Amino acid sequence: MPDAAGPQHADAEPAGYAEALAELDAILVELENPDLDVDRLGGQVRRASRLLTFCQERLTAARDEVEAVTGDDE
């Protein structure tokens, strides 16, 4: 059964930025838990890394789109 805090598959791409951010928040809460299962730690850190990359790419794309629309390259 999938974890309520994340997608059905750890490698699944989130539907969008908001979903990725929500999943990152859930992972952070889990990582802050001193009772975290060590066997899950590595997987959660890898997933968080992929989600951060996804969010950075979305932010970069949004910035580029705004610059294209406004003609502002700074």
C-alpha cells in the first residue's frame, strides 16, 4: 500500500511543483523523527534529492517563461 505522504512509487514524478513541495515537507517531518527506520533513511534522502531537482527545474522554467514574456533577461 502506498505511503500517504508520497506517491505510489518512489521514482514517480510528482504531478507538479505543489505536490513535490508537499512530499518534501512530509519527508522532512519523517527525517526529523528520531525513531526513523535507518533502512528508510537512504531512500528518503534520495527521493528528497530528486524532488529538489524537480522543483529547481520547475522554478527555472517559470523564471525563463516570465523573462520571455516580460523581455527581462536579468
